[in-house]
Amino acid sequence: MYSDKNFRTAPCHAANTYVRGNARVQFLTSRLVRFEWQENGSFEDRQTLAVVNRNLGPVEFSVRKMDGIVILSTKDLKIELANGGGEFSPENLKVSFKMNGETVIWKPGTEDTRNLGGTIRTLDGANGCKKKVECKLKNITQAKAVRIWEPINLGKGFVSRSGWSLIDDSKNIVIDMVNNRKWVAPRPAGKCQDWYLAAYGHDYKTALADAAKIFGGQPLPPRYALGYWWSRYWAYSDDQIEELVRSFDRIGIPIDVMVIDMDWHLEGWTGYTWDKRYFHDPGEFLAYLHRKGLKVSLNLHPADGVGRHEEHFEKMAEAMDLNPEKIDKVDFDITDPQYMENYFKLLHHPEEQRGIDFWWMDWQQGKSSKMPGLDTLPWINQLHWEDMENRPDRKDKRPLIFSRFGGHGAGRYVIGFSGDTYSTWESLAFQPYFTATAANVLYGYWSHDIGGHMPGTIDPELFTRWLQFGIYSPVLRTHTTKNAEAERRVWEYPCPYNEIMMETIRRRYEIVPYIYTENRKAFDTGVSLCHPVYYDYPECDNAYEFKGQYMFGEKLLVAPVTKPVDKDSETAEISVFLPEGQWFDIARGEMESGGRVITKRYMINEIPVFARPGTVLPAQRCRNRLNNKCYKDLLMTVYPGDSGSYTLYEDDGVSTGYLKDKYVLIKMSHKTVGNVKEITIVKTQGGFDGFIPERSLEIRLEGATPPETVSFVGKPLNRIFRLDEAREGWTYRAETASAVIKLPEINLESGATVKIHLNPALPPSMSFGLKALFSRLERVITLNTLLTSGWVLHEQERLPQDLHHASRRISMNPETFEAEIGRLRELIVKLPEIIDTLGHTTIDMQALDKRINTARAAINLLATSGWIS
């Protein structure tokens, strides 16, 4: 990946250039071409705010002339230039290439109607896929400005179903050396065209990989950024935040980042001085949070400059050669190197030395400045990033800023703040599509206000579903506006939502090793963690049409539930497109055939996530912070299939050592030979400071039936019902249809192999659907209990409890699996009749309707299990 750490110009490889008059053609790859025309004849080789590199190596191309037309050809495309080097137009420039056996032609002005979109600066004020915009309505007497809802336009991305995409960099400010430092500069006077045409057909992944080399790739964020962020727009005091942290730890909810919104500073939109009425001793407060293992971010709006009320006003005025007695404010000027140098040195560095880990650049002050054409947002993002990147006192720590999208190239500065959305189901439904589509412009780290921002109040079910999307998104950060009813402490919600939300956050921490590995792949390849399904299935229409689902890394397809449950069955009906092949529904524990659209129902505690057969998912256990250099307690989940593997990536989580090959690769694999499944985990490559080879290991076989025996290093492991209380052994958990193996310590240097002897009479398919069934039976028990009383209303009224308890009987005695499953299949068909009888039997006629509705909900819920019709 290109690094901005040391400034240099960004010229194309010298041999890749053809010049004719005031026009220049530069081949960046055989499929990516820069077309440049300068009215003044002075070509531009400097970086811009978007482009950081144009040298991707030599490209072979030929030049020939025919009837006055110059033809430039690579192995993938042909360019026809028909003039003597004038401004590009449809009359003098044509590009042609092959896509799926057909010839595609592009000319200047061709509209890219099939572009797959990119992303936008902010979702401020968005309600779902619409935002309010100002519109002037004219009547007989006057024009009146009103605000109307319009669909959000995500702009143009680097990929298109048209087979080509065009990025226009003509108006972007350039980067030059000004007074011996890198700084923005206007382009030379005169008209210009500066276009990048990417003609990759439907090879989207290669297009993104090459775009990353030009516009900059996505750095690997510190590992703690993948944990839970607490954020709320509220005038917190230090003791309130400290108590909040204690509550997280007391309840056992993981958290890594504390974001403190505007009220940390004195009144006003812009501020740099702690409000001592709320934070009596900022240094001690920050030290306390660090002792608790948290990172801290402060909200920042710099546009109003430094007023007289600020602690550093006098120093700032003097540093700017101003008399503090004669002014009331030092104006903010992002175009002045002197101002920005003092901005960092006097306002930010002291706070970072006191304990601020990164800044929330809540920047939305417009696109104008003293330099015509300069968009302030990408420039301030770049300045903050480079300030953190280049300071010797940071000792190779990774930079991190939290800001808004600043256009092409913005993915170089993770993480993105998507803005203040409405707290509605429509907003939740839009965000999976919005997040995945941003991958088309290499912007893979959107952080949303989980729960929404406005107007504040949120239904528990909506917040639960939003959190479920959040754990399968780049960053998990809850937030809201100042509203007493806008609760974000998950433990304050009623049952069952509070327990589900707490487990959801814990699940996020469990899968961080997978997320972190996939983020490393994004750094290497340009394919973001959350990306559209059509990257892998570009010729399949359904991959484009089902916009609410996406790939979460290489191994998982996620289709978050974004609508309320149906009250009659307490489930939400979701339609999911599964590409060709087999897919394992992790939530329901069953295998599905792909190449089709499936429709299934999911309870409030279920998230539709799908994995290919044999998938290996690396994870970790029992973490409330992400501040360890190694994953101390490894977890390896294996989904049904004969074989599979995954290479876990691990580094120290905070330094830039990963840029210097300081990391470790750990291969996790499994294969089945006959009736023996062999699972292996071993370090295969690398090292870094702090790497520890000794780990504990837990292996989970999902969608499994009880094995006969399990052995480690040739010795049998004991089967133990309460495995959590044992040092090592294995157990079978029928309620989730999973076999669990626990090893107290392994050495990754030498590797570890576990052999599982499968029962040939119990194929994995016998367990499919058990997870969904037992989950529903657990809820049916509650509903059924509401229908019973001191009188026996049906001789089998406790059958739901009996059938659900089959999971415990199997777990205690796995050898009864086949008999218990047979009994389940035989008796479960009786439940609807029993529950219906209970619902219609009562001596209290006033309660009859309620009892009937309760019975109907239980019966409908059972019907969604797939075990009864």
C-alpha cells in the first residue's frame, strides 16, 4: 500500500506515457488509463487530495497510426485519438475493450448508467434512503424555500456493471512543497481534464486492488477500534462516566473506547478547554480510564478558531504573531501552515500527552476556504493523520482519526463517522446496503450511530436488531442525541432484549480474530470487510438486487433483520439470496441449497448469517478488552463439511510493525478421513514482539451429532457434561447441536492435532434444524406456562417442557441422541393440538381472547422451526 509518511511526487512510469500536443495518455495498468489535457500545456505529476501514486510499474502498449488516427493498444483495451492533442471530446477519443465476449465502447460524455455507487460525505438528517434537501417553490407572489425528502445519491464508485468507470480528478487541489513542507496548492491556471478510466469489465476485485494503489489503500486500524465504542451526546461529568465504566465491568459487557461528545469543553460549537464544572481533574480522569483499559476520543469542531475564553488563547495569538490584547479570536485558517502547526502543537498535542488517544473530527463546516477549490474535509483529515503518523513521540503507533468521508482517497484515513440519522427501521434497513456499497470507493470502515441519532426514543426491538447489524459491521458504536428517553445502556432494557443485546456485544468480541484477519486482507487486496455479494458473483442478477445482504469478509454472508417481528409468530420473515452451492444457516443450524432465494423466519435472538460447508472461523473467548497482543484463549469453530481451513492473522494490534512484516500466520484446518475428523492448528509463519505461542484452545463443531470419542496427542479426552468447570475434555451441547472440545494449553510453534471419532450411524444431517427447534421450544415453554393453572386442562399439557428437556437429556447422555430425536419427531406434531386446547379452555371468559392469542403465537412459532407444518 502507498504510504503518505514521506512526501514524493506521484508520476506515472516514464515508459507508459504517450503525449500529443496538450494531451497526455498514461497507462497505469493494461486496463486503467489516465487521460490528461491541459490548456496551458503543463502536465500535472504532483499528488492531489485524492491521488497519491501513479506508478504501478511498466505497461506494454503499442502505437500505430491509421488515416490520421493514433491507436494505442494494450492487451486489454484499444484507444483511438483523432485530433492533434486538443481537449478530449466524443469526436476525438474512443476506448474499446471486450467484456463477456462483447465489445464495449466508451467515449467522453458517455453516461455510466450502471455504476454500482460509492458513498457520501454524511448521512446527517437521513431517514432510511432519503434525506431532506432545500427546494424553492414558486407561487404567484414569491419564491419560498422548503425542505423535501429526496433519495440519497451515493455517487460513482470504481466499479460498474457497464464494465468501466470514470473518476474525474480535474478540480482537485494538488499537493506541493511549500516552505519546505508538504502543503496544498491550487492547480495552474487554465482549463484542464484529468480523468481515470478503469475498464475492468466485471473483474471488480482487481479494479479495486489497482485503485487502492492509486488512491491509497485502507490501513489496518488498531485492534481496539474493533471493540465496542460508547458514545452519547450528553453533558456527562467525570464521575458519571467512571460509574458507567464500572457498570460495564460489573455486568460483564466488553468495552474498549469511550467517546466524549462536545460537552467536554466550554460552551460553544468549537472548544479546546475542559469544562472544570464537569471534569474537575482531566488528567486524573483520563488516567483512570486508561487504568481501566479504555481508549478515549474527544469530539472536535475546529471551524470557529480559538476564542479569548480558551486556556491557550494567548499562546495561540502570540504564536500567530498577533497581539492578544487587541483581538478576541484567532481565526481558524486551514490554508495557513503556521496556523495549523500551532493548532497541533498548542491545542492537540498537550491533550494527547494527557491521555487522548484519538480525535473525533465532527467536521461539517462546508467545502470553502481561502484557497479556491480546496475542500477542507479531506485536507484536515490528511493533516490529522500525518500529524499522528510522523510524530517521534508516538513510537510507531498506528494513526487513528474518526471523521467524515472526504471523497476519493478518504479510505486512507480510517474511521468514518456516518452522521446523525433518524432512529427508525428505515434507517436500519438502509445501512447494510450503504456500508457494503462504500467498499466500491475503498471506504471500508463506516461507523454508524447504532440506534440512530434523532429524535432519540427507540423501540427495544429496533435497538436489538441494530446492534445485531452492528456486530457484523466495521465498527460497533452506539450513539444518540440529547434526549432523556434515548437509552443506550443495554442492561436498562426489559427482558429478553437486554440479555440478547449483552450477548450480542460479547459475540462481537468473540469474532474479532476473524474480523481483524479480514481487515488485514482488505489492506492487502482493496476488498473491504463488508462488501457486496456481486464481487464474487458478478454475472448473477440476484447478487445486485438483494441489497440488504453482504459478504462479511471472505467466509460469511450476512443478511441482517431490518424489520419488526410478526406478532403472531414472534419471528421476522427474511428472504435471502444464496449463491450457487451449499450454505450453512448459522442461526438456525441447518444446511441450505444455493442458487436460489430462500425465505425463512428468525426470532429476535437470531441473526441470519451463512457459511460455506467446512468453513473454519477463528475466534477468542472471555475478553472484555482488546488490549492483549495475542489472542490468549483461542476458539476455533468448524461448520459442517468434510474439510476446510483458515489462516488466522495476528500482530501486536497497535504498532505499524505490520508494515514491516511483523506478524504471525496461524493455520487452522480440518479434514475427514473415514469416520475420523482431524483438526489441526499450527503457527506457519512470522513473529512479532509480544507473540506468545502458549494458548488455551476451544474447538466447536457446529451442526454436529455426538462423536464417539475425542483424543489429543494420542490420549482420549474425558467427556464432561459441565465442561466449563473442567480443565480439559469434551461435551455435546444438544441445544445448539455442537460438540465442544476444551484444551487448557497448546503450543502453536509445535502445533496441536485433535482427532474426533465420528459415529457413522449419526451423520451431521441428523442435527440440522435442532438449534432452531430448541430455541423455539424454549420460548414456547414460557407461552405454554401462561396457559396452565392449578387445574389439569390437558393430560399432556407439559409436553413442551418435556420435549425441550430432550436437549439436556442428550447433553448428559449423548448415546441417547438417536432415540431422543426419534421421540421428538414423533411427539412434536402433537403440540399444536395440545396448545390450542389449552388456549380455548378456561373458566374466565374475559381472559379467553388473551389465552387464544398466546396459544396462536406458540403454535405459529413452532411452525417456523421446520419440524411441523
